[in-house]
Amino acid sequence: MKQPARAANGKPAVKAKRKSRDDINHEARDRKRDKKHRGHASGSRANPAASENNGGRQADSVKDPRIGSKKPVALIAEGKTAAVKPKKSAEKPAAEKKVRLTPEEELAKLENDERLDALLDRLENGETLSAEDQGWLDASLDRIDELMEQLGIVMDDAEDEQAEEDMYRLLKGN
């Protein structure tokens, strides 16, 4: 085993006192607090006059911190201004505006749709439709059902069949 080193006068050397956990934590907190308060104050870029006094002559030399020229720049070359005509902004919003139809008008429009009629005829003839056509057809039929429910139009298949049977009975009886 090693013997402790002796000092010059012959006594054993005193070991450096070890820091406790509390002392280490306290020093770390102090270092963190000192680091935290570095840098510029918040808003110093937007309000440079508030952060600096400039030796008391703040009204004389108020300088914008944003670097760059404030001179306006032409976006179109001067020779081409006559050739390029400005677009009318009134046409664009008018084209984007969609007219809101009432449920009656929308239902009439859907019932008179040529594409819908053609697809329904193809289905009745036993043809198969593409996925896009089938999706459009389903969406159109669903919208028609929604509009009929909104308007209170009830189309029951059972009542239609019963009405047809009653008609046949009347015709056969006479």
C-alpha cells in the first residue's frame, strides 16, 4: 500500500477538500444564470432607439437596422410596358363566382343531365362502366336522393309495384 506523500516539513500533505453535491449544484446554477443573461434584449432589432442611446443624440441619427436600399425598383422593363397590357381584375372574380342553385333547380339540372342519361342507358343494356364513370354515376344518384329528401319527394319502390298491380287488375277486370 502506498504511503501518503510527505510535505517539506515532514508532516503528511493535506488532501484537497472534496466538494459536496450541494456545492457542485450551486456552482452549476450560478454558471447557468450567468449564461442565460447574455446577448441583446428582446425587441432590440425592431426598436434600436429604445435599446441604445447613442450618446444622447438619438433624434439626429435614427438608422434603420435593416440593411438594404429603400429605392423602389421597377418590376417591368420600361421598354416593355407598352407591349404588356394589364389584366382586368374584374373578369377573374366573375369567372370564379359560382351561382348557388336552389334544391329544385339542382334536381332539375341533374335529372336533365345528358351524361347521366347515357350512363343509365348503358347500365340498362348490361354494359360495364369504367371506375371513373361508375363513381360519377354513384355520386350523382346520391345527390339526387339527398335533394329529393330535402324537398320531401318520396319515391318508394313498393308503392310503385303495388300501383302497377292495381292498374293491371283494373285493366283485366274491364
